Amino acid sequence: MAPGLRKFCLIGGIHISLACVASAAAQPAAVPDFWAGDAGWVHSLNYTFPPVQGSPSPVVQDPGHPFKNDSWRIGDLANPNLRPWVREAMKKDNDEIDHGKIAFQARSSCLPSGIPNMFLPGNPLIILQTPKEVLMIKEGGAEVRHVYLGVPHSGAVKPSWYGESVGHYEGDTLVVDTIGQNAKTVVDAFRTPHTEKIHVIERWHLVDGGKLLEVKITVDDPDTFNQPWSTVVRHQRGREPFYEDICAENNLNLFDYHMPVSEKPDF
């Protein structure tokens, strides 16, 4: 409220006071500040999306394959929310891993991870906010995500690694709606596949006095899951500044995912 208007309200009668209350209520809420400094935000998730009350469970570790430091993450195919084709594809993948195959993860091949797999632990995340766009950058180079504010989805979205994300603020919460992802990514650390119908909604919100950044996530893909499911991810402020990390140059454990590698040095 302008200073002159505030003074007028203080000396005015009851009718003017009510008008001033209405004027104050009409003021837009402050946009939350998701800047975490040069260190960015670091995921506190332990590679498994946690279930939330009232929602079908995300895929979790198979009890018959307890995770150890020298093993791979194997999804529980007894999850009743998986469509039959998903269960069959994951069983084939799990069987191959049981016979020595290396479990795929996007970071191992310097590939974009997609949404919501982007929220798994890994490199820090920096968030830049402007009136028209929120830009999310993960250390490592390949992970750059654009969230366009105050606009609807395009009429015909061409599938891409991160799809099309549009967003708006609801008070102190950033709501992001993403469609149009291609089917080249996986949903989680258990390599759960998805189709191009995947639809992800996120609600970004500062908690614990701004010490943590919480994201409530809902994933819907009617061809992959019987019902939409939800989870929650929290980030803490990083302690080390971003540094140059070019995945193709710094990935010393390339596995066998056909990432191009130079046979001789350039100089």
C-alpha cells in the first residue's frame, strides 16, 4: 500500500478503513525466493520416492533384492499400480541385471533424466526466477529445464526430454505442470518406463524457515499406472559452490551405453 493511502486510512472513518483492508487484501503475495546461493539445492532423497498417505505407492525396492552398496536397485513388481506391460518390461530388465547386466541410469550415459527422475540424488540444483520464466540448472551440463510462467500449454506439444513445463504462483508456492515428455527416460531409480502421456504436477514450497525446499509431486500416466501417485522430495542448501562438471569429460565409469568417446586426444 502506498504511504499516502496508509496515512489516509489511519485518519479516516469506518467505511474508509474497510476499503483500506480490501485494498491491502488485494495486494499480490510476495513471490517465494528459491535462490539458495552459489551452492544451490541438494536432494536429501535416498534414491527411492517415499510413499505418501492416501496415494498409491511409487515403485520401491524389491524385498527379495535388498539393496547393498555393491548391488543395483531392483523394483518391486508386486506394486499393484503398474500396468501389465510395465511389469513385463521391468521383469525382463531385472532378470538381465540378475545375470550381470549393468543397471541403466541417465547420469551414467550423460543423458537428460526427465521428470520426475530429475529429483533423484545427484548434482546440486540452481533455480533462477524471472517474471516470465523459472530456469532450473543441475550441475553437470545436460540438465537444464525451462518453466514458463503465466501461459497455457501449447496446442500441440512435440515430445522432448523434459517436455513442456508451465507454471504459476499460488501464494508462496510455485505450481509446475509438465506434459510432452518423450518415452526415452525412466520414472525412477528402478528404471520404471513411461509413455508420452506422462503428466507431472509439482508444488515447490520453502519449509523450515527457508532452510529446506519441498516439492510435492504427482505423476499421472494412464498407460503406465492404474492411478496417479504422489510423493514428496526435500532439498537442503548446498555447502559447496557449483563447479564446472562436463559429464562426458568427467564420467570415468562409462559402462556400455554407447556414449561417444574420442579414441585419441585433441592436443
